[in-house]
Amino acid sequence: MNNVSVQMSERRRGLVWFIVPVIALAVLVVGLWPGADPATDPEARAYNLAVRLKCPICAGESLAGSQTDLAKDLRIRIADEIEAGSTDEEIIAMFVVNYGEQVLLDPPAAGWGIMLWAVPLGALAVGVVAIVGLRRRDRDPAGVEK
Amino acid sequence: MIAAAGYLSIVVALVSAIALTVQGVRVSRSPNPDPARVKIPAIGLVLGGVAAFTLLEIGILTHDFSIAYVAKNTALATPFVFLLAGGWVALAGSVVLWGLMLSLFTWLVWRKLRVGDGLGVLALGIIGAVAVFWFGLMATAANPFEVCTEVVNGFCAASSWWPLSAAAAPLDGIGPNPLLANHILMAVHPPLLYVGYVGFTVPFAFAIAALIRSDTGRVWLDRTHRWSLVAWIFLTAGILLGGWWSYEVLGWGGYWAWDPVENAALLPWIAATAFIHSAIVQSRRSMLQAWNFVLVIVTFALTIFGTFLTRSGVIASVHAFSLSVVGPVLLIFLGLIVFGSFGLFAARASTVASSPRLDSLVSREGFILLNNLLMTLFGFTVLFGTLYPLLVEAFTGREVAVGRPFFDRVAVPLAILVLLAIGTGSTAPWRLASGKVLWQRTRVGLNVGLAVAAISVLVGVGSVSVIVIIGLAGFVIANIVAFYLHQSSRAHGGGKSWPTALASTVRNDRGFWGGQVAHIGVALIAVAIGTTSALAIRTEVPLAVGETAVVEGYCVKYIEPFSRVEPTRNVQGARIAILDSTCSTTRAVLEPRLHEYPKFGQVITTPQVWTTWIDDVYLSIASLSDSGIRLKVLIFPLQWLVWVGGLTIVAGGTLALGRKRRDQSATPERGEQRERADV
């Protein structure tokens, strides 16, 4: 009798373990399927652009973070451009023309900019090799513990 | 008078520090090292350090404007809290605070020394050598007690380092940088950060002493375990409060901008986090001896590097509050530390035991290694990104900037991996985790994680990376809670009542459970960073008096403008009511303001925040005129979770401080038993 109820509750628990992830996965798939585009809201777009651009007269602040008058004007400029129908790339290009490439807080991966990708990836490779090496040394007879 | 006494105390501390170094080295080489023989220099250092700081504060509080530092950084009208904080708003003062803490730590270390403790005495000598640098800096390039010798137009125009020079005092001082005197948090954040920075001197000194003495076992690590943890806790709290200050003061609604100076505080934290984890592996599994030396040296070097970055003005930053000749001096010190320490390490490499007995990558130590890989990679990349503009400019002369997009691109994937590693690894058994055990300990989290991710989609999160991070945070927290309940239920099954069982589980291994609490804090912060970035609402509304606007379920109403004159600033503000979405019931009244500091010709936008369980409503004035205002309305969902998560990390660290390492004193057999009991 007791055994049966234990079996029942285990089966019910197994059912929960099954149903919860299935529903959750279904929601995730359905929710993300159309590739919901979060950047259609003009204000969010303007902010995302301001984050990528450096305030030209500030000490290391982005357009989004700076409280200077110039930054305020440039934020309005971005909003106006979005309203006028410019794409993100066009607005960024406009800033590069006006203020030079140093306005980009994310330097393009060309020339020196390649290092911003290559160096971290190189470091990752070195780290992985080091850890795998630590594992390998174990099989090396010389590394037998004392 | 105060200046002379202050300078004298710096000299006393400097001389004591030199004596401590020399005597520390000598005594440690004697056959039976007696700490009593370094007592006098240690006391001298403490007295000098405490006196220097106290005298500086007295000078500030009594408005002794004949001291150039006091005249520059404080004023008669400065409120009391910011007078106190005046002791560390600028470079020279903050070095004094640094010296105070270092001398107090020297005393705490000395108290624990026993006769015959050569390692400890030598470590004290190393701390003395570090103190020589800081007090030497105070006595020369960053003298806080420089005497004002000439007053022009009411300002101190010239000053002399010689404390007995004929003094001329302006009638009033200039006062602190407005950004630093705008919020109470600025009085608290730097001292916390400094305790953290300075605290790492102690483990560093013990590591160097261990290398010099070729005593490279785990003794230095065990003795400094609590020091590292305390320093790490303070560093965590300091960074957290710094973020909070940014949020409350800088007016754009963010708490982290990947600014070079913010990175400078984050870098030692990252290295220290890696160190704390790899130290556990050494004490439990006798691995990573060499790596721990590297990490502790890097952590300490990064604290100096952080100070250099903040104080040298070499990199443009919003937080670089003082520019001076101290930069090159700090850079030389940094070079000495890095080359000296690693040179010593290389010379002693043969004495550092290497016994890499990694049985399996799928084990607790395997996951901690993964943590170390991720932390090292993270730290290295943040360092590289911070220095990249300098490198490019040095080689090509071109100006470039690296900011949020780069750091986010690095941090988000690493955060995902870190959460995955925490959720899987922190409850995994040592040595070898079988697939079955791993599945048992992670399946609850997998389900909860999936469910939380699904809920976040239903709530409207659109960004895939944020959904993944929220799901993984659920995974981490659920696994830890499930493991906790599982362990406690075994104690409960052994006849204990549930409350006793729950409490005794923690009490038996406070180090482990403190770590898990901190892990939960990390997961909470990850969720909050996700929601506040992906679900934030940012909008600007024009309002005339009496008008309302509806923003995302809230109605804001411009009640009236106001203005008042305060001793140090003119305040202009707008009284704004926040009502429910139908604009009928008032729920809060906020007063976002513009603070004008006439002496500095600077206007600071001061936002005001209304916090609820769901979100923060953050109001900030974009522009204010007679016809009305343009009001920035920012809404950040679950913003409070950032602070609560941070506090949870601090609480976890504090819990772990009380850990009693039973296996340390126990016989090896009992240690083994415990290990098996853990599985």
C-alpha cells in the first residue's frame, strides 16, 4: 500500500519534471520565434545609438551618459535623424564624418581594431591550453603523485 | 602649527617604516625571530599614520586655510559630512587615508605574531617596505601639509613643502569638487574601496615573504585567507556603493559605464575573486601553488595600477579627480612591484611544489579552474580594453575610444559562462563528479531556469542574451537552494528538527555556504543587470505647470517649480507628482533638481528616484524654463535587485569569514572522511 503511494507520488513528480520544461521550452520557442525586434521603439533606438558614440568634448563619457550641452544637442540630433527615417548605420556614419573615428566607442575591427578581437581570443586559447595541459600532465608517468 | 605637526608625523611614520623593513628582514633571519624586536618601529608607524590623518582632519574641521590642501578642498560653508570626507576628496588626502589604513593593518598583523615566526616577521618587513613608498610619497610629491605662502584674490596661489614656512591663509577655502560633495555616498565609498585596496597588501606581503624564505607551502595562504576575504568584501562593498553613487548623482540613470576608473576598481576585484577561489583548491587539493602566487601578486599590482589610473590623469575619465606629478612615481612603484615580485617568483620557481593532480575536469576543482580561466580572461580583456586607447595613441598618434559596446560584448558571454559554471560546479563533488551525481544536483535548477526564462519571455523580455542570463540565474539559485535543502534534510533525517538542521548545515561549513550565498548574490545582480538594461524605459516629456503625462503605467504631473539658495549652491527644482496610470491617486512626490555651484561655474543635474518592488521611477531635469520643463522619465525594472544582490555578495563573504576549517587541524584520515562526506 505504502509502496504504491510512493510509486504514485514519484510518478507524479516525474510528470512535473516532464511538464515544466516542456511548457517552458514551448514558451521560449514561441516567444522568440518571430525574432521580436526590440529596437523599433525610436527612444530605445536613440539610446542604443548614444551608447555607441563618445561625447566629443567629454572625458571618456558616452553621449548617453554625458550631461554637457553638446551631448544634449547631439542626442536631440539623433532623435531627429531617427524621426527623419535614417537607419542606425547612416546616423553612425554621419557622426564619423563630423567627428572622426574616435567618436566610436566600439572601434571597427580593421587595422589596429582587429587587436580588440584577436587579443582576447588569443588569451582564451592560451587559458584553455593551460587547463587542458594540467589535465594531461596527470597521465604523464613523470607527474605521478608523491 | 598643525601643518608642522602633521608633516612631523609623516616623517615619523616614514622613518618607522624604513626601520620596520630593515629590522623585519634582520630579525626574520635570526635563529629565533622575536616579534618584540620590531615592536617599536611598528608602533612608530601606527602612531605616525594615525597622527597624520587625525591632524589633517583637525586642520579641515578647524578651517586652517594656511594648509594649502585645506584651502583648496574645503570651505567655510562645506557641510560637516563633506568636511570629514575632505580628508580624502583629493590625491594628497587620499594617500593619507591609505597610510592610516596600512599602519592600522600593520598593527593587526604584528599582534598575531609569535616568537619564532620568521615568515610573519619578514611579511611585516615587506608591509613596512610598502609603507615606505606611501609615506615617502606623502613626504615629497603628495604632501598634504603643504603650507600656503601667498594669497592672491582670496585664493592660495603658492605653497611650500617646508612646514615652517611663513604661512598666509586665505579667508575662505574653495571647497570640494561639486560632484564629490553632492551626495553622502561619496563620503563612504572611497574609504571602503581603500580598505579593500590596502587590505591586499597583507596577503601580498606574506606571499613575498614565503617566496624569499623558500617556504612555499600553504602556510602563507592559510594565514592570509581571512585577510584576502576581508579585503575582497570591502572592495565589493566599495564598488557597489560607487555604482549606487553614479546612479544617484550622475543623472543619466546608469550605475556602470565601463569608465577607466571604474575598470580600475573592478580589475583587482576580478583578480581577487579568482584568487579566493583558487586558494580553496590549494587548501583542499594541494593544487595551484604557483598560480596562487601569481594571482596574489597580480591582485596587489592591480590595486596600485588602479590608483595610478585614478590619480595620474593618464586616461581621461569622469572620475579622475586629481591630476598630478604623482603619476610617474606610482608607475615606477608599479614597475618595481611587478618586476621585483615576478623576478623573485621566477628565481624561486624550483621551490614551488608542483603536484597537479587534477583527476577530472568534471569536479569541483575543475569548475573552479574554469572560474579562474573566465576571471583571468575577463580581467585581461578589461585591462586590454582600458589600455587600448593608450597603446594605439602611443604607436600611431591616433585618438581612439573604447567603451560600453566593447566591454558588453566581452562581459555578456563571460557572464553566461560564469553562471553556468557556478550553477553546475559549486555543488559538484571534489575530484570526480559522475554524470549521475551531476544530474541529481542540477536537474532542479534546469527546470527552474527554464521556467524563469519562459516567464521572462512572457513578461516581455526580447533580448535573447538577457533571457539566457535570467534563466541561468534561476538555474544557479535553484541548484544551491535544492542542495541546501537536501543536505539539511539528511541532518533532519538524523533526528534534528528542521530549524536546527537548516542552521547546523550552515554552521558545519560556513566557508562553503558563505560562498553559496555570494553566488546567489551574483545571480541576483545578473538578473537585475538584465532587466534594467533590456526592459528600461527612457523617455523625455515636456510639461507645463499642472500638466500630466502618462509613461508606462505611471502618470507624472508637474506641480510647481521651486528654488532656494543654500550655503554652497543654488538649487532649482521641479516638484513632480507620480500618480497611478489614470492620473487620479498620488503615489509619490519627487523633487528632481539642478544644483548650481557658483564658485565652480558648474551645474549638476540631481535626479530623484522613487523605488517600488517592481521598478524605479527615475526623474531628472533635462531643461527648466519659465514656460515649463523637459523632464526625463526613466523606468528601471527591478533596479533594487542590483543593490540587494550586491549586499547578498557582501553578506556571503561575511558569513564565510567565520568559517572554521576543521580539516586543517584534523588528521589526514579525518580530512579524507570529510571529503567523502561531501560527495
